[in-house]
Amino acid sequence: MADGPPAEIRALAGGRTVSFDLAGGPADGLDALPGVRSVQVRGGRVALTTDDADATVLALAGTRGFQNLEVTTAALDAAFLALTTTAMTRTTTPTTRTAAPTTRTTTPTEH
């Protein structure tokens, strides 16, 4: 489990979000920008999850037009969910247990 100041916990959860309006351009190729891990497009608004916001923004500025650029860190509650979901996935992997064989000794009874 993560322990530390809020900024450290947010960083462990996975980078920053770079969001912007497409300004009429296509969304194609955004996943190839440096540092980008995921792309979400809702209407004309794009949200890129990135490990390197500086490199992502520089590449974005050099390749296409955009408006209303915003760079944010993960909210603390989102960071908590990301970290605990990852931890839960690792600890809830199914395992197969086999029972130890049992032996029973019987002795004949005399009548």
C-alpha cells in the first residue's frame, strides 16, 4: 500500500491528464504522442493520460492545433482507487489448493 504525502500518492497512481479541445482537427495519432498511456475523446474534448506531461504538450503543440489546454494531476480519490484496485487485483488472484491425501488403515475384525 502507498504511504506518503498526497503528491507522492498521486504520482504513484500514474501521471497527469492533459486535456484540450480539438479545434476541428482529428483525434487520430494522439496515442502515439510521447508519454501517452490512454486517450479519451468526448465530443470535441480530449483527455490524455500521460507519464510525461511536458513531452506530451510539446509534441502536441508541434503537430496540431488545440484550444483550452489543461494539465492536471490525478485527484487524491482517483489515485487511491487506482492504487487499491491494483493492490486488490494482485492479492485476489485465484489459487488452486489440493487437499492432502488421507490414508485409512483398517484392521480385520475377528468374529
